[in-house]
Amino acid sequence: MTVISRPAIERIAFLREFLRHPFTVAAVTPSSGPLADTITASVPATGSPTVVELGPGTGAFTAAVQRRLAGRGRHVAIEINERFAAPLAMRFPQVDVVVGDAAHLRDVLQRHGLGHADVIVSGLPWAAFAAERQDDLLGAVTEVLAPDGVFTTFAYTATLWAPPAVRLRRSLHARFEEVVPGRTVWANFPPALVYYCRRPRTPFSSMPV
Ligand SMILES: C[S@@+](CC[C@H](N)C(=O)[O-])C[C@H]1O[C@@H](n2cnc3c(N)ncnc32)[C@H](O)[C@@H]1O
């Protein structure tokens, strides 16, 4: 009997969902382990942080966040596609997996009794979004990110000069005082880099929980 490995099943599921929803999945294969390690390096090694993940897909970043948290803090993952969310919730019972739009981040956190996020890790396909949508989603991020929190997101290096990627960079600089690009992660298909964004410019007020 042939046994298919979980990564292979995830790659097939990912490709299938890309074919169904090309503009929300916007990638043909899940992110690699090296990109997952790079983007989740923002999760602190101590304390009890609230980590929010946007667009977890088949869970490439989810697994890395869970490894770093090692049982500490909270981990909420918001995924718009139910076909990704259902298996993710089964695989990671310690993660609060929410089927929904990342634009409703504030409501999701409130429903989970959380007033803010310390770390937000995004797997969202920014390049596939129109300007207004990008802006709404970034606004939702800065609305809940703690003043000393960190937002990480990635971009494919081959398309860094395409208009949506340029627009994303401008928006990140408009919304954060510090935006630091990491090194290219060559061991990803396609190669990508991570932006580490700190000190949101918009005033944050803790939400009643
Ligand atoms: C490029 S894939 C990344 C998946 C995974 N993080 C990875 O790196 O392998 C984008 C993911 O974002 C999800 N997504 C797209 N728009 C979303 C939204 N508005 N809210 C939540 N998830 C969204 C898609 O369904 C998909 O799972």
C-alpha cells in the first residue's frame, strides 16, 4: 500500500484550493520551513504572548508558531477558506482557528476575550489584493497590534518591483515607524523576504474584553 506523506497531501490540497480560489490563495504551494522559521522569529522566546496568524492555509507558519510558543500564550489563526481551516483546527487543537476575514480581526480577538495582539504573522497574499483591500487589512492589523508589538509579512523577491508590492511597501512605511526587510529566503519557492514591522503609527487603545 502506498502511504502519502502529510506534506504531499498538503501540497495537493493547496494546489486544489489555488485552482478554486486563485485570488485569495495566490500561491501554488505552501511556504517552506525556512520561510516559516524566518517569519515567526518575531514570536518572543519568553512570556505569554498573544500571537495572531492571518491566512494560515495548510499551516506552514502555524507549526512554526506553535514550536516557538511551546505551550505558552495564545495563538489565534484567521483563515477565510473553510477547506483549509477545518483540517488545521483538527491538527492544532491548541490553536483557536477562526473561519473568517482577517479584516474583522478586532471582532475576532474580542470574541476570544483578547484586547490586543503582541505578534501578528501574515500569510496573506498582498499582491493579489486591490489597493483599498490592502489598506483595510493593514488598518485591521494596526488597530489591534500592541505599541511594542511586531507585525511580520512576506513578499516574493521576483515581484518586488511590481506595482502591488511597491504599494504594500509604501503602506507598511505609512503605517509603521520601523519596517526592516530580512534577507532573501532562497530555500522557498519562489524565493521570498520577510518584513519586520514595529511601532504602529496609529494610536492603539486597548479593547474592552
Ligand atoms: C499565499 S497563501 C499562504 C498560506 C500559508 N500561510 C503559507 O504560507 O503556506 C494565502 C492564504 O491566505 C488566505 N486568505 C486570503 N485572504 C484572506 C482573508 N481576507 N482573511 C483570511 N485569510 C485569507 C488564503 O485562503 C490562503 O490560505
